Amino acid sequence: MERSLRRRSLLRAAGVAGAVALAGCPAGIGESTGFEPGEADWPSYRFDACNNGVHPSAPGPGGDLSLAWTATYREDAGAVPGMGQVSSPIVLDGTVAAAANVQTRETAETVVAAFGLESGERRWERSFPLTGEGGGEGGASAQTLVSDGERLVVATRSDGWALRALSPSDGETEWEHALDTPTRAPITADSGSLVLGDQLYAVYDADDGSQQSRYETDQDRKWRNRYPPTVTEDTVFATAHDEIRAVDRESGEARWTASNDFYSVLYQERGAPFNSPVVVDGVAYAVCGRIANRDTGGMVAIDVEDGSQLWTAIPEGDDPANYEGDPEAFEQAAFYGIPFVLDDTVYAQGMGRGEWGVFAVDAADGAVERTENVGGLFAADGVVYGASGGDRLSVSATDPAADEKLGTATVDEWDAPRVGPQAIAGEYFLVATSEGIAAFGPN
């Protein structure tokens, strides 16, 4: 369903009530900082600001998933961070950085540590107490860790929320900027700017942390997004529940608003909430579904020029809006999280006929097909990598074109680890877990 922009639905600059355009768009946003990630870099949660999760130049380990090394977040490891409170491994020029919220009976801290990509040797470690409003891991911010290519940036909560920039070489603080609103979702770094898109939707200068702009929604729509904002060369894509709003980076004007018609068991008449889209070749692919709640929802393909809907897709299953049968026999259908696009196919995790899996969606028309062996959401050099928990950490490499598994590996030293974000850098596949970081590749 296409819906025209409503005045009350448009983004407005903070402090300018009723503005139709986004005032105060960052000066210089869109200018290049000269940073182009190399094959041994993974600077953000989904590699780049388009959130595709595909490394364009890294060879990856391929089917050789030998365990190269493991490392704990703290050198004196004794506490396990809660699941969901670990960052993506961030890799810059041979250094792997990761953050985790670590809580013991006595303390709660955000720990940021750095390791050698090839050796796993610990290079430095910083700890920031979790204090003040939020209490313990309830206000955790470790997953915000990102890099603009020159520094690491993480949100901390030590006597108030703040953005903190750290040197990748030694972890020393380069700058700190106070935040007046908590932010817990991963941050997007692009063209010298840091884009925050959780409860706070704002843009900061990566050089010194100064705020370039801040935006608010109307009273009917609130920012709620566990994923990093999606940013392209000319557009910022903001999610506000069942709407995606495209904002021009140069003028600050809201270009279009897109919505979806998917039914949400959790939110019902409020609609299915969008996750951050993936933008590839002029199309935004967005999933509407909350994995934490196992809610229902599908996928929408949107033309980024005008916001028109190209197609919708959902796996086979029962329609929750009209289902009147036995609740125990209900066969759920939904997509979750953020997809990735590889060779004209959109891959997304979800449920079809009540069974979990990864699905291949034709980028041209939205036709859905369940894969048998694809088990991940990160790719490099035509190979998809994934990790799962359970009794042991297991990883896999798959050729998605042939739907053929190329290799697997298991980490036996950790008992029932909870799996977090993943990354691919050089010849290594890296997995963040509740126990620490595991690297697979040349030993």
C-alpha cells in the first residue's frame, strides 16, 4: 500500500514544531573522509552504512573453518555478559575490537578490548562503569561500537550517557560527548558522521563528537530500532514503527514515507514494525517483524527514488489476521532481522509453516524459496557464513547458489554460548558470543 506524506508524519527538527522539512541537516554530510574499507576491515555492525552484511573484497576462510583463536572480553574473565549486550567485532587494519557489558555481583561495566586479527593476542582493554539511570545491563550500550576508519566510537553510561571515541592503537580516549537521550542500537558511521537511530535520532561529527542535528517524530510515531540506521550517499532511512521515512542528506527534506500492510500479532492495529532496510542497486529491502517476540511480518521492496512499493514477500504459513483454528496447529510465517543481498537474491531468516530457516527471495519479484543448507546472514566472495549456539558454538560456510554446505566447525571450550554479531575480515570469520570472540580461518 502506498501512502502519501502526512504533515504530522514528517520528521521535524527538534525544537521546530510542525516543520515540514528536516532542518539542521549536518553540514558536510555526504563528504568523503577518504576511508575505504579494505579486505581486512569490518568497520560496523553490517559492514557498511547500507547494512548489507556482505564484504565486497575479503576472501574469507571459505570452507576451511579451522578455529584460529578465542579470546575473552576481559583478561581476568569471570563474568558472562548478557546476550544481546555484545558488539559486532570491529576490524581495522589487523586489529579486532569488541565490546561487551560485563556484570558481576559487585560491578557492571562496558568493556572494550582489542586483539590481533591473525594471532588473537590482546593489545589493550578499557572498562567503563555502568552507573546512573538504567541500572546494570538494563541500560547496556556495548552493541553501539562502530568505527569511522580512524577511531572507535561507543556509547557509555558512566554517570550519564555519552559518546566516547577511542584510539584503535591503544584504546585511549580521543573525545567524549554527553548524550541527553539513551542509545542502545548499533551506530552507523558514514562520510565523517555518526548516525544514531534508536530512541535518539541524531547525527554527530566523528572528528570531535559535536552534534550536527537531532530529529524527532510526532506523537504517534516513536523511534524504536535495535539495528543501525541505514544511510546511503544521498539519503537517511529512518524507521518509525510501521513506516520508513527517506530524508535527503543535503537539504534535510523528507522525500517520502513508505508503510506496510503486514499483520502483527504483537501490535495488531498499530501494524508490523520495520527493521532497518538494506539498500542495494536503488532498492530498499526491509523486513517487518520482531524476532525477540517471534511476531509475524514479511518483507517489502521499495524504490528508493520515490518510495513506491515494488513487491511484498512472506514465507508460506497461516494468516494470523484470519486464523480461527487450533492455536497449537497454527503454522507461523514471518521474516526477521536484516536481510542481505547477493547475486540478485535477498536472503532472510524467518519461519515458514512454523519451521525456522533461511529463505531466498527473488530480488526481481519477491518469490520465496526455503534454503536447505544456508545458515548465516553474512557473506564474502560468494560464500555465506553463519553461527549458532546450543551446547557448543557451531559455525558454517555455505555456497548459496548451489545451496551446498562447504564446511563446519565447533568450539568445544565454551559451554552453551549465546551467539551475537559476526564479521568477515581478510581470511577470517569472527563471531561475538557471551563467552568471548572466536576467529575461524588460517591457524
